[in-house]
Amino acid sequence: MSETETATAAENETDDGQDLLTLPEKTAAKRLSALWDALEDPMRQRVPKWERNRLSRRGIRGVRVLGAASARDDSDGVWVPPGATDQPPVPNNVDQLTRRIVDTITSDEPKIEAVSPSPDDLDIEAAEQATRILEHEDAAAASNLRKLVQKALNRAGTYSSSFSFQYVDQYGLLEPIEVLAHPLATDPENPLVDPQTGMPAAGPFETRYVVVGADGQKQLSASRKGAELGWKPLIREDLLNPHCVRLWPATAEGIDTAEGVFVGRVTTLGAIKASFPDVAELDADELRKLCAWRPATGKKYWAPIALAEAADKSALAMQDRSKGSEQAPPDETIVYFRCLYLRSSRKYPMGAYFCLGANTQLVGRGKWSATVGDGEDEREEPLDLPVAQCRFFEDPADQDPYGLSPVEWLAPMDEAVATQTIAWLEYLYRFNHPNTFLPLGSVIQPGQLNIRDGTPIRYNAAAGKLEYESIPTFPSESTALIDKYEAWMRTLSGLENAARGVADPSVKSGIHAERIIEQALVALTQVVSNVQDFLLRRGRIRLQLIATHYTAPRLLRINGDGGLPQVRAFQGADLRTIRDVRLQRNSMTMLTRSAKVSMLRDELTLGMQANDPSAYLRYRTQAASLTDAIATQDDDPHMQRVQRQVTEWRRGPKEGADPNTIWAVLPVDDDPTVAPMRAYRLGRAIASDRFTKFPPDWNQPLVAAYQAARQAAGMMNAAEQAQSQQQATQAQAQAEAQSTGQQQQMDAQNEQAKQQQAHANKLEEIVVTEQVKTAAQMEVDAQRAAVHAMPVAGMGEDY
């Protein structure tokens, strides 16, 4: 019978129709222990493979899997070559490439946000509040998502999968009891009541602390001094190796299809007593039995190895001290125990949970459900399994629900590279230290050849010259093989230059870079998809725990919509029906920051070409978030003001409230650079579902402010654009007509001027001609006069 069939048979034997919630504790414990043991054999087959992967990532090569691990030692199923830990240092490509895959996937920080189940404004606000709460909870628990994914994926790179287990610690946080109250309120039972009017106030509220006055009565105070302390539940998260997580039934393909899950945990006896008060009532023998139990397989991987070894020593010491003694183990004793969580099914409609100590000890059990809602909406709902699986690769061959590690196919190639690298190092050593051959008759002693202090060495030339070992040339095929194997490993791991975000000078735009990375990351698609599934399931589990266990109001300090720090009270009921999450836009894209900015610029260019007035606002918001996680559009005081106004309007009309005071006009509202921003934000408010629910007198000032912003920004609707275009056409026609008349008048004037100029030129020509004729006649007359005045030659006086 196969391992899966054995496990299934044990499950069927255990599941005989009787409810484990109602069976006697010892009987139920024995059946749960049998179910755990049925899942032991498949785990023993996996542990040697995981141990081989762990050793390979440490750089120990040549490790081989022999078979299943034994109950005595988890290392029994592997063989490590003698001297494997003393090999020459060569690059550890297995660990390096696995870490690079992790770094590549988490290069762009993952962020999640809650999803509204409907377009209703209340659900949208609840989703926004849930997103803030998730961020607050992660920060409070020091659970940075990027570090969590890096740790989870790194472990999955060795053990095929890792698991996030979230639970609620009812004594997680001891803080002063604080409430939001009216500034003048003093009664802790009615913090929101105005003591002057005796009526509930609309706000604003301030943080107050509950203190005990001199008269022994509780009252509110603005000072933390003397404030009462109270325990608050806190969500904690453990990142577990697959050794201590077992899916039920054995045929489950993963946590999403499993009906239940065993979670092995390591904690202290005192912590178990705090979670399960009945444990404190056990006698010393039962407590020693609880502390002495250890898993048969993989126990040193349930916790850090050092802690596991310390736990074993503590258990042995505790047993030695307890021999012949009635003394109970101390609360600091380390305890291994198991919890089984079952999702809702026909047999367990509200789910179930069981906490098992030793094989006959049931330390806790009950329904895995919670009461949600309040008033008439109060109801009991089953909870989902509190475990999220981060699997590296799917296992298409054996269909192991834990998946595959990249070490499985990187390690053989790395061993080939290491073999050639060691051969290369050995060749270089021989080349640098060749053997020296001395003639038999030489007086030179071997030790003299190593002297390098300038001392002359005497030798007998007749005996012959020294000869050195001839080292053959190292074959180039060996180095070529190393390069080829390393290239194969990079290709198989999906870590080409483009996938790792290495800048390429040929990339000219953010869209170009995105396309190249998308093509190069095909090999990592499965890993990225598994990480996204892990994050989304983890987020849903956290929302579930917040909604069901944060029953008392607590304060949430955030940066409000107006850019100012705000304090808001919240509790689990505020999440309403928010159950789903998604990755935020532009999150976990694996694009570099410069590529993201280039993409935003491309989108801005397209938006400006399409005359989209909101394009620049979107660009500024997203570009600012890339440079600083805190610096956003809210740093703009103009945007802060309009956001405060919209937030105040969204709270709805209150008795005696004047909506005109919200939309008081300031001189800067008409600024051409401010008006488009105001028009965009106010337009979104008018388009919201809430606008249709408020009375007209509450909305009218908003509409007036919107129209004023549009007018100041020069924005027009369709009718105004048609009218403006018609006016422009008429003006153009008039201008053209006027231009034509002016041109004709100018042509007539030019023609008249030409005619006048021609007439003047003709008159001038006549005058010049007459002047020439007169001058010529005068010259002729002068010549004639001169001729008549001359005497006749040969003629005397008597003539």
C-alpha cells in the first residue's frame, strides 16, 4: 500500500462519523494522534530531500538522498561524502541564484489593499479604512511585507514551501486605556456626549485617558499620568518550515484545497497556560508528559536549530529533576505541541480546532468560528484556515503539495561547475608550484631553492642543470564548460540581465523597459504567481482576525485626507463585509524606479495630448510616491485644503451646520494653477454615489464651488464649447471680411498712387524736355551772335 493510501486509510479510520468535539478528551486525543502519525510517513520521505537542499545551499556538494528519514535522526536519509565540508572555496551558485530570484521578485515592494465588495460609498470607505488598518497592523507587529516575502521565499527556496501562521495573542499589548472623547467630557461611559448640552456631539474629538480620580471614580483625563492599563489583543505571525505543517487530507494539493491543517508550534509552558487555562490545572506528571513530547520527524526544524537543541537539553534536565519528585516543570520549559484547524464542512459547519500535547493530552478544542456584526446583524461565521503557503515551484511530476525547490535542478549543474573549478584551482597550484628535478651529482640542497634573501647558491656545473616539471596547458574546454553551465543556470533561474533590472542603453522608455522585463520574466511567472497568492491569502486571514477579535474600540493614528495627522477609533465591526484584498497598483512590478518614472512620463504625455486635465495630477501623485513613501500629493497645501473640504462634506449634513462655511472662498482659489486641481477633486466628489444621497441644499455650495473652479480654470462643457466655437467662427469670418475690404482699399490706393506717380513722371519729363530744348536754342543763338560779331577777312575800310 502506498504512503498516500496508508494516510487516507488512517484518516477514514479516524473519521468514523463521531464528532471529535464531543468525544472524551483522551479518546479524541488518541484519534488526533493517529491522524498525525498517518501523515508521518510522507513527511519522512520529504525530510531527506529538504536536508539535501539545505546542505547544497551551504555549499556542501555531492550529497545524495538514500531514503526516508528515521525517527532517530533526520539526517539518516542523506549521505554526505567524507571531506565534503573541507573542499576548496568555490562560488556557491545555488545559494547565490536562489537569493537573486528572491531579490528580483521583491525589488519592487509589495503592497496590498482591501477591496470594496460594492460601489456603495460606505463599503468604499470601509475598504479604505481596512487598508489603513492593515498598514497599521503590519507596522505595529514589525511585519514589513518585503522582509516577510524575502524570508518566506528564501525558506521555500530550500524546503520547497514555507508557511505563515497568524494567531491572536489576547495579551499582546499592554497600554493605557484611551478613547476618543468630547474635549469637555469627563464620563468614560459617555465620552462623545457634550456635558454642556447633554447631547451627543458631532466633533471634533480628542484623545483622552481613563484614570481613577481622588474619589475612586473613573474619569477622563488629557494626561497619561495615572491612566489605567489594559491588555489589547495583537495579531502575531510565525513563519514556519514545512516540517511542522501537515495538510489534511494527504491528497490535498495545497493549503487552498486542504480541509484542515496541522500546525506544529514551539513555545513555553507559561504561554500554553495563558492560552489554555485548563493546562494550569494538570498535575505534575501530566505537565512533564506535555513538556517531554517531541515529534518523530523534523523536530530540529520546528524552531531554530539552536533553540531545538536547548529544548532537548531542557527536557532531559527537567526529567532528571522530576524523577521521584512531585515538582511541576517551570513555566520557562520549552514545549512542542500540535494544533489541527478544520475549515467549515458538513461534519463541522462552524469549523473546529484541536490543540494536542502528548499523544493522550488534548489541551484545547472548540469551534473555529467567531461572532461578527452587531445588533440585528449579529451572527456566527466559520473562519478560514489561519495558514498561508508560499510555494516556490509546482511539482508537475510527483504532485507534491509542498512543491519543488530550485535547488533540485540547480545543484547538479553547480556540482559540475564546482568540479571544473576545483580542477582549475589544482592546475593553477601545480603551475605555480612545479616540481624541481636535481641532478644526482649536484651539490645544491633542496631547501636552498626556497631561499630568497640574496644569498648566493653554489652549484656544480658539471653535474648538470636543474629541470622543472612541464605542466601541460589547461584545456580551454573546461573553462568553456564552466561558462556554459553558469549561463544555463542563469537561464533556468530566469535571471538574465533584463530580468534582474540591469540597465540596458538600448532601452529608450519606461514602456520599452516594461516589455523587455515582461518577456524576460517568463521563467519566473510561476514563482511570482505563488508569491502573490501567498500575500493575498495572508491579507485575507489578517482581515478575518481583525474583524473577529478586535471587538473593543482602539485608536488608529494616520495621516488624514487633508494631510494632517488624525486619530480615528476603529473596531472589527467597522470592516463591514470587507473580506478580500489585492495588490496595489504599481506594486510588485519588478520595474526599476527609473523605468516607473519613465512610464509615468509617457502616460502624462498621452494624457496631455488627449487634453486630460487629471493627467498631471495622477503623474505627480504617483511620481512622488516613487521617491518617498510618505511624500505624496497631500504635501501640496492647495490639495490638502480641498481634501479637507471634501472630507467634511462627505460626513453629511448635521443639525445647525451651514454647508457654505465648508466652501468659503479664498483668493487663491481663482489662481490658474490651483483651479484645475480643485475642479478635478470637486468633480470626483460630485460623481460619487454619496452626492445623490445628500439633500440639494447640502450639495448646492459644492456645485457652486465646482463651477467657480471650472470657470477659473477655463474649462467648458459641450454647450459652452459649441458656443465658443461658433463665436470663434463668426469672429474669423468677420476678420476675413474686414481683411478683404482693407486689402481692396489698399489696392485702390496703391493704384491711385501709381497713376499719380505716372502723371508726375510725365510732367517732369515734359519739363525736362522743354528745358533741354530751351538750353539748346540758347546755345544756337549764342553761337550765331558770336559769328555776326566777328570781322570779315580781306576787306578794307573803303569797301
